[in-house]
Amino acid sequence: MTSINAVGVPVTTTTGVVLASDFTPNTADVTRHRWDLGKLRHLIAALGGQPVMVVCERRTGFALIGAQLVEAFDGGPSRGWRVAIRSHRADGSVGTTNYRVDDLGETIVPLTVPGERYTNVRSDAVRSYSAEQTKAILWAQARHGEGRTRGTWTAWPTNHEVHVRYAPNMEHPQWREIGGTPWSGRVRLSDLAD
């Protein structure tokens, strides 16, 4: 499928799309269909500047074709999570606009220019996201895992750190005493660097 972006450059869509839910296999997670800073950070890294088609205002359907995801960041309590998107404007100039992460559509479509090498952005982004979760859990277990063996460790990356949580399994009476106490904390990305 070939289309023309805002400045007249032909863009061919890839066969792969990236869904926010690709990063969260837990179907009980109520936020699985929403983008967050961690998912976007890994997607932006996997894209490496590759253009995308992204719905910036899911309520109205406003979308940009051939745009570039630049950065995901926390705009503070009054502005919330933001993603900087660079796009071509009608007058031919290039500008960057910060959109609310909550307003993004669930699907982001990586695009390739004819003749450029196709990369599997979805699997690269999901793989790095999952690897970061695993590293953060292992880091936390090594420092805070004493007595916390019968429960569930979960992690969710953000833009500068990974939140890790341990919840003891309280379903079986024999595990209540040996499950340990709940724990949650943050692991800095610098702590996970190899």
C-alpha cells in the first residue's frame, strides 16, 4: 500500500503495526490498550527515526502520516505525559508538537520509504521492553528478594526508571507465612546498564 505524505513524498506502509497492547500480555490489565512512557520509549528507540502514521487525537481521529516520534516525557502535574512528534506542516516547514499520551490511538504504523530496508519495529520494541522488565526484576530480587519467594514480581518501565512490585500469593494458607511481605520500588535505568 503506497500513499503520499504531507510534503508529497511517497511512503509505503509496512505489514507490521504496533499496538499498545503488544507490550502487555495480561488481558486483565485495564491500561493495556493505552500508551505509556515506557512503551513509547522502547518504540521510539526501535523506530530510530523511521516515519510513522499515528492518531494524535483519538477522540477526533486526527492523524499524522509520515511523522516522527521524537521523545516521550512527563510534562508535570498540570500537563501530564507527553510525546513529541515531528511532522511536516502545510507551509512546507517541519515542526515538533507535544501531544498528550492519553490521546494517542492504540495503533502506530511504522512506514518505510521505497528502497529502504524493512525492520521489524514491533518485535524489537517488545523484546527490549520485556528484557528491561526482566533485568529490573532480577536487580530488585537480588537486593530485596530475601523471603519473597511465593508471590508475583511485576515491572513496568517508565521514561527514566522501572517500577517493580512484589505481591505475596495469599491464596494458599501454607504460603501466607513464607510468601514474605509486599514490596515496591524503583530501579533507575542506570542501574540496569550493562
